[in-house]
Amino acid sequence: MLKRQSILAALSTISGAIWLAAGCTPPPSSPAPPVAPPKTVGSVPTKNDEQPQVMADTKPVLEAVRVEMKKHASSFPKGAVLESVTVHNRVAALDFSPEFNKLGSMGDSTESSAQKYLRYALAKFPVILNMTVTVGGKPYDSQVTDWTTPFPVRQTVEEIDASKAASQESVPASDAKQPQGGGG
């Protein structure tokens, strides 16, 4: 019996040495804990930005844009309707009815206002960083803005600076400081 135990111990030691010499490691004593999926906002992952990000439920976005369009109806062509919204990789793609094409003939400032109101509506959704506009699934052609290349829904630093500069320039002359002369 002692001889048998000695042989088994020797074989166990030899097999362990061969295993280690071959570069193999023994199996783990317990399975690794499962990795938790990344935290999400809605259906968009907040970690690992390389993953495709799709917003599954775009109804709130659709409604927010429609509300802004209704509030500021004078900045949009009569009869223009937002037909669909998709959000993929943090870009909201807005597709309008053909009436939206009339925006180009409403003047540059009206088109700028329309863009501002669309951006404002989309900026309410942290998941959305940029936007594009199509009409009937085709690129919207504008002389003022490229609506098909994704552009930010939130103001850039340059836009904020330009806005501040414009508001300072529009101070009425009566509010400007007048030099005071000595009574002479």
C-alpha cells in the first residue's frame, strides 16, 4: 500500500512538472465573475463609444421637434411635417415632407431660425450630438447651410462668442457712455 501511494505521488509530481514545463496553467479554481454590460441612457451605451449607438424609441424626439415647429410656425414652411426621426451614432436624422423644400425661398434669416429651433429641440436629448435633414429621404438642398453633413445641435464656442459680440454691438447709442466735459 505504501509503495502504491509513493508511485501515485511520484506520478502526480512528474505530471505537474510536465504541465508547467509545457507552459500550461492549471484550470482556475472558480469561474470568473460575469462582466456587467455597459450602463446605458435609454438604449445608448455611455461607455465604449466605438459601439454603434442607436436610439430605439425616437417618439419623444419626434414630438419635441413637432412642438418647436408648432411654437415657431413662422420659421417653417406651411404644411411642412416631420415624417420620421432616426438616431444612430448620436446623429439625429430628421426627414421632412416635401413642403420643407420651400424653406429655401423664405430667406436666409428664416432658414437660420428654423435651424436654431430644430437644434434647440434636439439639444434636450443628451444622446443626440449632431443632426442632419432630408426631405422625402433625399438631401435637402439649401443655398445657406449644408443640412446633410451632420452638424452640432448645441452651440459651439465660436457661436457663443459670435452671439455675445452681436449682442454687444446692438447696444443702442443712447446707452453708450458719453464723455463728460468740464464746464468751461
